[in-house]
Amino acid sequence: MPKVILHVQNEEAIVGDMDVAPTPNDTTITLKHPTRKDGKDISYLEQSVSVVVWPMHRINYVEILPSEEEDIITFIRE
């Protein structure tokens, strides 16, 4: 389950989990356990909400964060 940062138009960035990464054919994005980037609740959602579905036309872009089990290889110049 990838963790993502969702950038909704005219809203603060939202962090949450997705079952699968979105595809170009998707019309909605479903996010589980949505919070703000600082971990606080989203003011316009009820406290008991655990899944939110946004229409794709409201999304600017989605950042997919690397999972904990993924090895990230970087190159460092000395």
C-alpha cells in the first residue's frame, strides 16, 4: 500500500495510503487515513472518516513516497 502526498486544487497537501497507484484512466482517487502533512486532521472532514474519494479533475498531482522495504540507490560524489 503506497503512501502518497495528494495535492488537491486550492487545498493544503494531504498524506494518506492508497491500495494501488493511480493510472491515466482513473476518474477518482481513493485515499485511506488522510491527514495533513503535519499529521493533523483535515478541518473539512469528520473525525471518524478513514477513506476519502476525490474526483481526478480536482487533483494537481500525486507524489508517491518510497515504501520502507524499497531500497533506494543514490549516487554521492566525494
